[in-house]
Amino acid sequence: MTSPVIIGVLVAYLLILLVIGIWGSKESHDLEGYFAAGKKLPSWVLAFSSNATGESAWLLLGLTGTGYALGMHALWIVMGEVIGVAIAWAFVAQPFKAYTDRFGSITVPDYLEDRFHDRAHAFRVVSAVIILSMVAFYVAAQLTATGKAFDSFLGTGYQTGVYIGLGVILFYTGVGGFKAVAYSDFVQGVLMFGCLLTLPFVGIAAVGGWGAFVEGLRAADPALLLPGGGLGFTPVGIASALGFLGVGLAFLGAPQLLGRFLAARDQREIVKAGPIAVICIIVFDMGAIFAGMAGRILYPGLADPETILPEMAAGLFPALFTGIFLVVVLAAIMSTADSLLILASSSVVRDIYQKIFRPDAPQRTLTRLGKIVTVVLGVTGLLIALTAERVIFWFVLFAWSGLACAFAPVVLCSLFWARTTRVGAITGMIAGFVVTIGWVVWFKDGFYDLYEMLPGFAAGLLATIGVSLLTQPPEGASEEMAEIRAEIGRR
């Protein structure tokens, strides 16, 4: 695993990221450039970077492991994510882009504040609390995975691996800002796409073809070929399928993904990006699950199913391709960590410092502060990764859901229901976030292990609608929404 070829592939990949960081620095001299890439991203970058950010190492390690363990039952995840991505690009991206361009927004709280005429900055404060509390542990989890990856691939030791990974991420993120993040995520997304397009075909061929693949699964466990898996049509099985479907809800409004819509060059790029994003997520998810299923036949009895991708990469490919596959795991990790750092940095610098305390601060001062905050947040994640590993993994169970349930229901209502009010939206953000965490802590075990995204999303949506019906919407919201719909040709 430590052959010169593999080391060479890793070094080349890290150098590419550093070059992208230096190139991206040309766009990072003001806040719009640093946090929104100057709103100039093309379709192919939008599509691949959004999916790479949304998936993280969960796709390559977790989803392949799920395919290994559950077989066809894991395809409910594919359905949920494909539906979520398709709806997001078809219905959410264009109106969100139109609104944010109208308001001059460069963050999601920017948009919410202007959409609901929030002069008290409540959205900014609530958003900052939610984002920072979730991102700190989410980034730490990604750094932990980075340390383990470097240690497994190169024998660097866990701590050294964490330091190397953080150093590279902080350089291209801190220097190049969101442009470097988006383009590096594009590169990482392409690598993930190639890996997950190739691996299942090679794995099924190694098994002996499709017929042997199906028979091998049936011999290993007939339940692997059933949509309900071994759970069947039981409360636990239904809860599991619904939870898998619910994974896709995050794509409708997680703030790190909304940032891609906001940063698009124009509406035409969004229209072009949609089909690319859907094809990308299909290849990502189907590739991961079928690779895991092939691995179940080729490498039965693994103690940890999430090690199946490295096992297949090492066993089925020559050193060069093994190095590429291992790089892809790092790519998945880094593509999430960099976006989360930018998201948290924008929350501190744009939404709190500039908008509440120093609206007259010079742009260069703000971008410099943004880079400093990015480093501080990265170091905070480092400290957690080095000292509290078990806490990290407990928090990462719901960090993705916590962010999505706080923002997605409110953003959806704000885009499609003019009656949504400021108080309703703030209540919905808090309710979605609190219920997500509360569900994991107190209720999940007693409700068939139902995924927290479902109750959290429902709570956010119902709270937003219920409180909005009891309060007054902002003046001119209906007229503004009609203008937006006319602008994007949706009447």
C-alpha cells in the first residue's frame, strides 16, 4: 500500500489542490469573491462540486459498506437522493438564484434577512449558532477520516495524517476562497465519478458476470436481493426504507449546497447543471451500492463492511489505479471539509462581524479576516479530532441532518409560499434543528431507529407554516414572488 506509485499519485493530487488554491486567490479580494466565487461558476463546476460536497467520505466508505451489508435494500437511498437532487435543480435553484441576485446576497442568511425584512438580524444570529455548532464537529470528523486515510494508505500515523490533510485544506481554502473550493470539489467530484463508474463493472466482471453476481448474492443471503432486505414489510423495514428516502431531503436546502446555486454565473448555467447533477448522483450512488454488493461476494465476512472499497481497490487493480482509488477517498473527505469551513467562515465574518458590528469595514480587511477565521475554525476541528474522536462520530450522525432541517423547510417556504412570515421562518429554523438533535438523543431508539432527517424536516416545515398562519407576512412578498416567477418563466 506504500509503493512509490501510490505515493506519487497522492503527491500529484495534493499539488493540484495547492495550484487550484493559488489560482483561486485572484477572485478572493472581496467578500463576494471569497465567499461566492464572484458569482461566476459554470454549470459543470456547479453540478459536480455540489454532489461532491453533499456526499463526503460517507459515499465511498459508508454507502459501499451499506451495499455490502444490505444489498438491494440500499437502493432506497438512490431513489431518495436522485429525487432530492432532481427537485432541487428543477425547482429550487432558479428562484433561489433570482432572489439572491435581486438582493445581492452572498450567504443564505443574507437572503433570509432581505426576504423577510429582518432588521434585528435574528436570522444571522440563529444561523450562526446552528452552523458553527454543527460545522465544528463535522469538520473534525472529516479530519479524523483524513488522518485514518493517510495512516492506512501511507503509514504516516494518525496525527501526522490529520496535520497533512488540514494543512492542504487550509491552504487552498484560506488562500483561494470559495472559487478554489468549488473547482477543487469539481476535480474531486470527477475522480469520485470515475471511481464509482468503474469499480462496480470491474467487481461484477471479477465475480463472473451478471448471472454469477446474482447467484453469488443469493448464496450469500437471499435477503440481499429483496427491496426490503432482511427486514421485510415490518415497522422496522418501513422505517428503514423511509429513512433512506429521507436522505435526499437535505439536497433541497442544506446551506453548503444552496451556496452553489447562489454562486452560479446565471440562470442558464443552472439549467445546464441540473441534468449533469442528476446523472452524477445516479452514478455516485448506484456505483457505490453495486460495488459493495460485488464486494460481498468477492470478500465475504469482512469485520467492517466500510473497508470494502479499499479492499477491492487493492485486490482488483494495479498500483497506479489503487493509488487513484485511495486518492478518491481523500477527495470525498476534503470536498466536504472545505465547503463547511467556507460556510462557517462566512457566518462569522459576513453575517455577524460585518452585518451586525462593522458594516463600514473595508473589503480587504473582511477577506483577510475571513482567511483568519477559516484557519481558526480548521484548528478548532483539529483539536477536537486529536482529543475527542468518539464525540466526533456521535455528532456527525446528525450534523448533516441538523443543518438541512434548520434551513431546507424555511427556504422552501420562502421560495414558494408568499404567506411565510419572519417569525414563522425563525421558529421553523429553531424547531427543525432542535427536533433533529432531540430525536437522536432521546427518541430514535424507541421509534425503530427512524432517521432523524424525517422528524426534523417535518418539525421545521410544520412550525414554519403554523406560526406563519398566526403572524403577518412581510409587505410586498406576494408581488415580489410573482416578479421572481415571471423572471424565471414560471407562472
